[in-house]
Amino acid sequence: MKIHASDTVLIITGKYKGKTGKVEKTIPKKSALIVSGVNIIKKHSKPTRKNPKGGIIEKNAPIDSSNALFLCSKCNKATRIGYKIVQAKKIRYCKKCQEQI
């Protein structure tokens, strides 16, 4: 997956189309992302030691990585990510402005 944790992404399809958020976690085996403020679900939980009251908890559910585009901080546009090898290091770059991420 080309999108990493702490990247800012734009959601391009689905219920949350047009929203932006920061990637909290990536799940490479499922090709999924957990983005803050996107795809929030309500989960009912029993009382536990950690949460003695129990009740309804809101949490972020994963979305497929194909539904999100990287938001470049340099050109402020949603773009795809490319890879280059520079001085024996693999770096990511913005395909629109060619700047290193």
C-alpha cells in the first residue's frame, strides 16, 4: 500500500465522499485504512473493568484504500503516489508536483 499512517487523505467514493482526514492506522493484509472522522460506527459494549458503565461506543471502522486518495501538502491536491530510487533509497513522490513526500 502506498498510503501510510499519518498521511492526509481525501475520500473519493461512498458515504463520506469529499471528506478529508488523517490516516490513524493501515491494515495491509486487507488493503484497508482507518481514517479519523470517517466511517464512524456505534458499537454496543458490556461493562468491563476498563469501561465499568458499558454502553454505546463510537469508533472508526476501516475503509478500503482504493476509496481514498493522498492529499499532497505541497500542492494541496489529491494525487496518486509514485516511487523513485534516489541514492539507493526508495522515496515516495507526488505524481502532480513531483515533490518528495
